[in-house]
Amino acid sequence: MAGLLVGCSGGEGKAVPALPKRICWNAFASSDVVPILPVGDKADVYHRPFVLVDDLDSVTCSLDIDGAWKFLASATLRGFEDQIDWTSMDKANPQPINVGKKGIIWDGGAAAYFICEPSRGPNSPGKYIDLSINTDSVPDGAKLPSVLPALMKQFVAFAQRELKCGASSGD
């Protein structure tokens, strides 16, 4: 038994740095994000308040490990549904996910949007909330297809609550 203990303690493995219980505006449980984070020594979370007032207003939350972003959550208010453009992800072969009005996942992230207030015409903007999650240096990419849709569902629910958009608004 003593040999087993020495063997384990001799190779101290690094782990994901300690995080607060909830991160990014309290939208995500850290325990749900940890499976897709790399190991490191220090984690920092940066964001401004989750407020979207004007068309193209945007907020971002960055979780950095050892000084480099590894998890990024963004929300943008769009005035019209056709302003939501994910064609830049086409090369990543995105797959649909059942989140928001429309959701997609690819090998490095996920996106979804929902309607907070529909446009009433070509000159009357509505409120379309475009959300994305991006990852970097994920240690086990095979976890992304199970982790990202759940995180995006949390993000949509959080944004609907914060922005006072009913779940029936394009969910």
C-alpha cells in the first residue's frame, strides 16, 4: 500500500484552476464548464454587466487560464432576424442542435438565437438575441457534443430571464 501512495504522490498532475461556483454573469455552473477546460495554474473571468439595449449592442465573458482565453460566451442584440449570420462557421461543418429558435454546434463552439421581440416590419426593428460560446485548447474534444448543447441551453435560459424575454419567444 505504501508503494501505491508514493507512486500517486510522486507525479502531481495539474488540474483546471479553481473557479467560482458560477461564472459569466452567473449564467453557467462552473462544474458544467470544467470538462472542456484545459489544465493550468490560474483562472480569471472577465465581463461587463449583461445589458443589451441598442441594436448591435454586445457583451462578452472571457474565462482565461494562465492569461489566455479558453472559454468565451457572447451575446449580441440584433434588430432584424436576417442580421444573424453564421456563415463564417460553414467551414467548420456545424450541426443543428435543439436550442433557442435555431442552434448549431461545431468542433470549437456553439451558437443559438431566440426572438425577444419580433420585428413588426422592414423599418421597425425587433429584438433578436444572438448567443455564442467558443472554446480553445479543449483537452478532450469528444466531450464537446455533449457539453456545449447543455451550456447553450443554460445560456439561452439565462439571457431570456435577464432580458425579460418569455420562453415562448422563439424557444
